[in-house]
Amino acid sequence: MTNWIEIAKLDEIPQLGARVIQTKTMNIAVFRTSSDNVFAIKDECPHKQGPLSQGIVHGSSVTCPLHNWKIDLASGKALGPDEGCTRTFETKIDNKVVFLRQTGA
């Protein structure tokens, strides 16, 4: 079963910034790039569990505020010499409203 959940208006997420969505099991960071692409990942760096939502967005990646790990927003994978991955979530924009895909498993 799949559901799309409305999480924000596009303009409620700052460009090159993030908004945090709290669920029962985790926090999800929703990022908006300078070209208005939106990505959602678990708000936890795979290195030392730093809050990625507080990191710096550049291009389609975010740099963890704790130890400067760079995470690709599309794949959740650490870039460069670092290794690790954080969970990603599918998003879509419809009429300037951002939706998050919730999958049942």
C-alpha cells in the first residue's frame, strides 16, 4: 500500500534549507535546492547521527554540521572518501505543494 502525504507548501521550505517532519519512528529532513528540487532523507548522518537538517545544502547534497560528511540528497549515500548511507524517501511537487510517499511494509 502506498500513500502520498502532504507535508508542506513549497515556499515553506527555504531554498538551500530544510524542514523537519517528525514521525513516530524518526525525523525526516526535507530539503529544497536552489532549483526548487525537493528531497527527503532520514535526518541522521550515517557517521555520528548528526542532524542533517542543520547542514549546508549545496547543489544536490548536504554537508553534516558535525563532521563535514557530504551526503547526496537523491541517494542518501556519503560522497568522497566517506562511506555510509541514510534512508531516502520519494517526494513530489504538485501545484507548489510537497508530498512525501509513505510506503507500508
